[in-house]
Amino acid sequence: MNHSLHNINGQVIAELHANGTIIRDAQQFLEIMMNLPADKMVIHQACIDESFFDLRSGLAGEILQKVVNYSRQLGIVGDFSSYESKSLRDFIRESNKSNTVVFVSTLGDALKRLSA
């Protein structure tokens, strides 16, 4: 998975580009995360397997646990309005109360939140 780096307010943030690669499990995410030259990262919704957004799959919890365990920050950029799950909406709302994991609609919003 390719990435580009953004330097905002002295913070380096890696933006992942899918290029056909989709994160399908927590181990794959961990390997990508550990190989990035930044502790803060942005992933676009298209880079994550759809099962992430079905909380029953456990993928979201596993990935977010990796972010917390390794003291990283993650921004997920996309349009989450199409998901009707109340538990997912609650999960997104609770995540957005901190800057550890944020769900936002634009790259600019993600960079702003992660560089604060």
C-alpha cells in the first residue's frame, strides 16, 4: 500500500493510498501501520474491507485496539451516512470524541483533527 506524507503544524501524517489493496484483517493493518514513517495515519474508506463497518465482524474493534495499543492516531475518511446500523453510528460518535480514531468526511478534516 503506497502512502504520501503531510506535514501539518509540525506533525507528520501518513495518508494511505489503496492502489488495489484493501485492508481485510487486523494483522494486515498492523503490518502496514508499523511500516509507516509516522505515528498518525489517514485511511480512506475505500481502503478498508466492508466488513469493518459491520461491528459484528470484530474487525473495527481489532484495528482500533491496535491503534490504541501502539499509541498511534488514525483518521478514516469517507461517507458513513449510508450505514444504517445504530451501533455503528454510536461507535463513530464515541470515537470522534477523542483524536485517537476519527471518522471524518474529508482529508482536510482528518489532517486538522490529527494535527491538533
